[in-house]
Amino acid sequence: MRLQDQVTLVTGGGRGIGKAIALKYAAEGAKVAISGRTAADLEATVEEIKAQGGEALGIAGDVALEDDVARMVQATVERFGKLDVLVNNAATNLTNIPITDLTLEQWERVIAVNLTGAFLCTRAALPIMYQQRHGAIINISSIGGRRGAAGRGPYRATKAGLLSLTETTAAEAYQFGVRVNAICPGSVATDMIRMLAGVNAPDRETWIKPEEIADLAVFLASDESSSVVGAVIDAFGASSPLFR
């Protein structure tokens, strides 16, 4: 029970990596709030946590909207009394679209969710954590944040920006007892990668399990990582450039 009585908020917590993190956090003794835009996914995850004896709260909302973010954080604190861990996981992506074919609306939506959303959630959570003099923020970036690629402009730009935001926030927050770190997953078996790669992707058998990323998120939320600050942990698995 490495997160006993810790209060955690996981954005995009209704499915994929976010759901896996929420379940692992609950299994480690945390009280878990999850946010997302699909109420049915949130409800299913909350019920799964409760069935395992955990405490959970689902909050429907869009991380790209300032008022929604304020409501997510407020609801978490009102229900559980504090906020110890924030996981900025919510993200969206597009199919393979060259820069010349991107619309401004497509570009701005990916930026709004993946990068602005993480900023808004971080900005809302930090004053609470500063007052407590402790906390942890974990940003879920991507192998795509390490380099660009054809057709992946908006997504990879946001994930690279998230790494810089991680380091900036870590530098500002450490004096207040708040640690900020990031995880860069490789190809993880989620609905997003299935949409991008297709059901017949030749390497789908080697995709990382969401639970493997969740294990790292538990480590970064726990006291075991007390010396880890402003770090980016690559979790590429078989998709590592080392194997290409």
C-alpha cells in the first residue's frame, strides 16, 4: 500500500493508460478521482475501483476548458479533503495528416487538450500542493515527444512541449515540496494506438500493456521516488529506436 490515503487525480482516467493508473493507485491505497469527457467510461472505472474496495470519484469534463479544470480540482478536494498527486494523462491525436493538410481547428484542438490541458490542471493543483508543502505531478508524454515524424505534427509537438513544461514546473515547485516528472511511453495497447496503427498492425503483439506504465506512475507518486525530480522516464519497450 505505497499510496495509502493519498488523494490522486488522473485526467483521462476512464480508459487506456489513465484507467490503468487509476486502478493501480486504488490498489495501492489511494483515493482516486478521475476525469474525462465520456461519462460512461468514468462510471465503469469508478465502479471497478469500488468493487475492489477502493474509493473513487468520476468527474466529467474537458481539460482544455479552464472552468472544467477548476471544477475537477475543486470536486476532488471537496470529496477527499486534499490533493497529493496529479497525473496529466488526457490526450487526443489525429490520423496521419501532413502539415499542409492540417486545419487550424485540428491543430488547436490537439494543442488545447494535450498541452494547454496539462498547464491548466497543473496551475490549478499547485497552490493546493504548495500549501500542503508536498505533492507529485506526473505528466504522460510519449516516445513521440522525443522526435518529430511525418504526419504527426500536432501530437508530437505537444508531447515535446510537455517535457519542457515538466522541467519548468519541477524547477519552480521543488522548493515547495512538490516533485514533477514525466513518463514517455512507447507503443501502448490502447484505443488510440489501435486507431492509428490499425487492427492488423504487424507489431501489435509487442505493444506495452497500460499496466506497465501504471507501475511507473505508482513509483513516481510514492516516496520511493523522493530523489527523482524533473526527470523523464522512457518506457519504449519493443518500440525503442535501439531495436531499429
